[in-house]
Amino acid sequence: MVGFIVGVVDVLIAGRFLLKLLGASEQSSFVNLIYAVSSPLVAPFHGIFPNSGAAGNIFEPAALVAIAVFALLGWGVVVLIRIATAPRGTRPATS
């Protein structure tokens, strides 16, 4: 379940990154939906690296950092769950 949630979050942020990079029109309700849902997920990472781009195409490194951080957090949670639910005296398999 954790992997699914992290996957959905990463796909939303990746969609945001691609839409900004390709200069998607903010007139579209789909684009606005993706931006609105992913904005709180990316907000803590704004300011780490500056945005760049020209003519509406924006390279947003904060989205890439957010993808990496959420993937690492999700992996950590999965490992902790495996450790907590492993039978006594065994180690969880590393994958």
C-alpha cells in the first residue's frame, strides 16, 4: 500500500514537472488540477535550486527533488514495515 501511495505521489509530481517543462497552457482544467494537487507536495522544496526556462517552458528542479525525497521516504517506510512484521529471529529479505 505504501508503494502504491508513493507511486501516485511521484506520478503526480512527474506530471507537474513535464507539464511545466513543455509549457502546458494553464487555461486547461486538467493542467490546473495537476498543479493544484501537486503544489503542496512540491512547496517544501522550492528555493533549493532556482527555476529556469524561457517562453513559458519552466525547468522546475524542486519537482525532481520532491520525487527523489518521496521515493526515499517511501522506501524507508517499507523497510521499517518489513522489519516490524518479520517473524522473530529472522531478517527481512533485501530487495
